[in-house]
Amino acid sequence: MELLGWTIFITNVDKQVWTFLNLVEAYRFRWRIEVVFKCWKSKFNLKHLFADKRSISLARVVITSLLFLVYLTAFFVPWATFFISQVYRATQKWVSILKFADFVKEHFVELITAKNLSRFIPQVAYYCSYEKRKKRSNYLELFYMLNLS
């Protein structure tokens, strides 16, 4: 029971490189990686790509994985980058990557055929923004503050 109050960090970073507080700060950003993988797994339904275990071959896994990476690189990441900056500029709100993934799933055809993505800024701001938190910051607030210091 006593160990439940502990936070244990295992790292290969030397004490002279990072202080304990630096380590704690870095660990907070590690959570972002977990959120990105959660987004890929749950919002993009990756488990369904390989649901039929009888037809899984190495070639299918490699091709499907590469196509998914192309989708992320060609569409999702550029759109997320665009909307994160533009929504913040217009509304001072930060876009949640999980909510944005749902938005992209619902509006993919509209987004890919749009001549001007700016027309979606109000929708993305309304449906994809983080709720205001009093006690803790969201990832983008933390990241922004880290870049200012």
C-alpha cells in the first residue's frame, strides 16, 4: 500500500543531463505518444483491418501498414497541423487530436474535396476543442508554454 503513493521513473538519462523536475516534465509529454497511439487504434479502427485472421499474410500487414502511414502523412497530420494553428489563431482554443480524428472520419470526403479548408475552422473549433480545465493544462497548452521558455 505504501508504494501506491510512489512515482517510479526508469530511464537511461544521466542525472547530469536531466534533473528530477526535467524528468517529470518529459514524462508528461510521453503521455502524448500514448494518446496518439490510442487515436490510431480506436478512432481509425486499426483492429478491424486485421479482424479476419485467416486472410492475414505478411504482405497484407506490410501493405496495410504502409497505406495507413501514407494516409497519416498525406492527410491527417497536415490537416491536424493546419487546424490546430488556425483554430487557435481564430478562437484561442486548442484542438483535441481525438476529437479531430472523429471529425476527419465523419467529413473525410468533404475535407479531401474542399478547395478551401478554412471554411471548416468554425466547425473544428466548436466540435474538436478541449474543454477548459482549471486545475491542469492540456497537451498543447503545455507544449506552447515549453516553447516559450
